[in-house]
Amino acid sequence: MIDARTIRVLIADDQALFREGLHAVLTAHGIDVVGEASNGDEAVTLAARLHPDVVLMDLRMPIVDGVAATRRLQALPRPPRVIALTTFDDDESVFDAVRAGALGYLLKDSSSARLIEAIQLAVRGESLLDPSVAAKLVGEFARIPPAPQRDASAQLGLSERELTVLQHLARGASNKEIAAELRISEGTVKNHLTSIFEKLEVADRTRAALKARSLGLV
């Protein structure tokens, strides 16, 4: 587990009270909040200057919204990891944020423990999907008929256990939750995910879930 004290975070949200609340939570967990932005343009400017590891990005902000800001952040020489913060009515923005490069996706009413876990995972290049957001993403892509495949899991070389892990991942389960459900260690889950990502030729959990859907695996 990465020491939270080594993580630098930038908060981008147009609501001052929400920023203050996030700042207090992160500081209480030893995370270094290097800056706060009230719109997407300011977030990109501060990120370019402060070089945060992670940006907590509200998707609906004035001047430049979170999706456009996320896209601009990916063009920086040292792009930070972006965790999109969303509410239940932000469905379309969430889908756009995925395409723009956001790595993690959390509802604003998530627990502080889940937020900290998402940040720690993001620093390692891993994503944490809020179950509700995962359901929305999979549901959206479910509208697109999967391409006809003959035994896609076998063609990709996925084992039965890897397929099971992938199905849990697509529902938004964390490594800890998958481990508890399958009665295996978190280390074993991580090993399965590494293998799954390689076989699907993807870099993170979200794209694994979406590709699995496009192949008819979930």
C-alpha cells in the first residue's frame, strides 16, 4: 500500500463547501492537498504548475467542465491521474469522462474510506469504480449489441476464474470485495487482474469492463 503522505492531490470543484470538506478529509488521512480549483480551466493551469499525482475532478463546472479539463490534462508533459466525481444525474458526463481519460469514478456521496482507496489505486494506475457508476457504464454500453464472438473467453485464453473475476470487476467490485466473494487473497485477485488486462490488451479496470461487454463476456 502506498503511503498516503507521499500523494499530492488537486481538488477541482465549483462548490467551495464541498472543496473544504474534501480538503479536511484528505488532510486527516495525511494526503497533501496541493491546490484547489473552482473550474476546469483553473484546474489545468494549477496542475501544470503544481504537478499533482491525482486530480479529484468535478464533472460539472463553469468556464471549462470536468470532461474538457480531463482531456486537456492528458496532454500535459506529466499528466496526473484523474478521478471523476459525479452525481446520479451525470450519466452522460461519466461516459464522456471515460473517453477523455479519467481513471477513477466516484459518486459524491461515497465514503471517505472509498475515496482514499480510489486515490491510492489511481497513483498505481489502477481504477476504482463506484458500483452505481459501473452499472451505468455497463448499462450504457449494453445498448450496443456485442460483436458476434465464438467463445471469446477461450479465444482470449481467459480461465474460468479470470472470467469470474472480470464479471465481478464489471459490477464495480473492489479487489477486497472480489477476494471476499471468491474466498481468495487480494494478492491473488491482483494477479488475476494483471493477467486479464494483458489478455484483453487494456490498461485499467474500466476499459476491461467495457471491452468485456463489447465481447459479450458480461
